[in-house]
Amino acid sequence: MTQTSYTVQARDGQARLGVIRTPRGEIRTPAFMPVGTAATVKGMMPESVRETGADILLGNTYHLMLRPGAERIARLGGLHRFMNWERPILTDSGGFQVMSLADLRKLTEEGVAFRSHVDGSKHMLTPERSMEIQRLLGSDIVMAFDECPALPADRGRIAESMALSMRWAARSREAFGDRPGHMLFGIMQGGLERDLREESAKALVSIGFDGYAVGGLAVGEGQEAMFACLDYAPGFLPEDKPRYLMGVGKPQDIVGAVARGIDMMDCVLPSRSGRTGQAWTRRGQVNLKNARHADDPRPLDEACTCPCCRSYSRAYLHHVYRTGEMIAGMLLTWHNLHYYQELMQGMRGAIAEGRFAEWEAGFQQVFEAGDIPPL
């Protein structure tokens, strides 16, 4: 079986071009992972997601353990077969969703006891159970189980939470065991406190992981605070391992994160925006609900090669959104995912050619200029 590996192929400032090799295929970095929460990227066929340029998807441990159940997915041949996606899948640990979605949760040293937001059934999620669920799902990249406090939080709470997450990281590592062809990532915590971030990174490196995530950001602290943290946090992590920023984000957040040494990101934004009539383009965000589009025969983005922009007008997208037609969310999601992957491709090319700063300046200038004027 092909082993997993990560290679940095080029650097430009802090930005890195690389590749993660797995038995199910290569992941080009910087990489954006579309979110397939419940074993589907909403509104998309798996082959269409691949056509946008995605090398890897994210699956959600919390949602899949509740419905249809990890044991059932395993009996049906694993998550890749279940959802018809044969390329790499990363699964999160379930910790973040337990904190944000579950009812009546109780946090202890052992793990988190909670009631399902779906049917009120009782569950216990521990580092060991999270590793077991992710093994049953068969994901290629597994995330350690952690706790993520919402920001702002006081320093004492953040320190306590980080220390617990590091103890859980050690238990996750032990429970994961030796699984050739699969990778386990540790998750750095510590809020916006530089010394706690450094302490967390040292604890994770001493345990030893195949990759490292910067967790606990994009939870309400704002872009300026997030970037200030990313100015130092990735530097505490090993140079020869992938760095993953969880739950980010808007195009400007992604570009800023790559500029600060991040290799992987995921976010529901492109698909969620698509379902609510929002498009992301090189000229920023476009709201198709607005009446200004009702008579506009132009595509969303004339430079875009996605099926939505090649074949449909703004007037049509406005119409199908306003009439509640399913195709509105499908077309806008396809466009948004295509745009996000085009963004990653642009950054990879710029890093390879040593012109990332120039590319970033051009990106910002066009993005901030805003949408084309109405007719």
C-alpha cells in the first residue's frame, strides 16, 4: 500500500506549495476542502465536485455518527463507497459540533456526554470513540478529538481547555494506533494567547502527528485578530508537515491564511452561500436576490468557465432563486466551488513562480473593486 507523505515543493515568503500523497490520490496544497457534512456536498454530484478541481472532501463525524451511524457506513463498505467519492476524505473529530449543536452536553475529563440535536438520544464522545468512528468511516485524514471554546473567552478558560485538548490529543494518538495509509492530525488550541499557542504546539509535536491543525479560530474573533494569531502560530509547527486552518473561510481569509503559511482549509461558505442566493466572484460577493439582476443578460463572471457562468444569465439566476427553484442553489454552489478551486490554483501557480505577493495584491485590488456596475 502507498504510504502517506507530505512534500513542500516551493516557498514564497511564508506561502508554501506542496503535495500530500495518500493511497487514494494526491492533494495539491494550498488546498480548499469542500464540506460534505452528511456524506454529500449539498446540491452537487461527487463527479461535479471533482470537476471544480477539489482533491479532497471533508466529512463530519458528529453528523455521520448520528445519521446514518458509523457502524452502518462500515457495513456498507465505508464512507468513500457510501458517498461515491474515491478520492481522499478528511473527517473532523466531532468536538466542535458537539460544543455548538448538541443539547444538554456535559464535559468531563473522559469526554463529552450529550443528547443528539436530531432525536434527543444520549451519546458519549471520547477521544477513543472519535478514533473508532473515524476508523469505521475509513477516512484518509483523521482529526484528533479536541475541545474548542468560543471566543472571546477569558484566559483561564482558554488555558484549561487547551490543556484538556492536549491530554485528549495524547489519547487520540494512542487510540489511532498504527494505520498505514491513513494520517492523524493534531489540533493546536490556545485562543489568541501566543504563549498558550506555543505550549500547545510543543505538546502536540512531542506526541507526534502526521499533520497539524490551527484550531479555535474563525469562531467570532474577527479577521484582524485571526491574522494576528496566524502571524506566529504556524511558525510553532513543524516545517515538514501540513498545516490546516479549520473552518475558514471567505476568499480574503483564505488568501491571508496562505500568505501566513497555511496549507489546507475547509468551509461551508461556498455551498451555504449558493443555497441563499449569494455568489463569490473575483469581484467579491454578488447577491442574486437583488432586483438589479432581473433584466441582466450577462453571466455572473465573464472570465469564469464554470457551467453556471458559461450557460446562464444573472437574470435567470435571479428568477430561479426568487421562485424557489432547486437549480438556483445547484448552479450557484457549482460556481462558488469552482471559484474557490480557481483561487487555490491561482495561488499554487503564483507560489511556484515566486510571485505570490504580486498575485495577492492583484487579487485584493479586483476583489475590493466590487461587482460590475448594473446595466
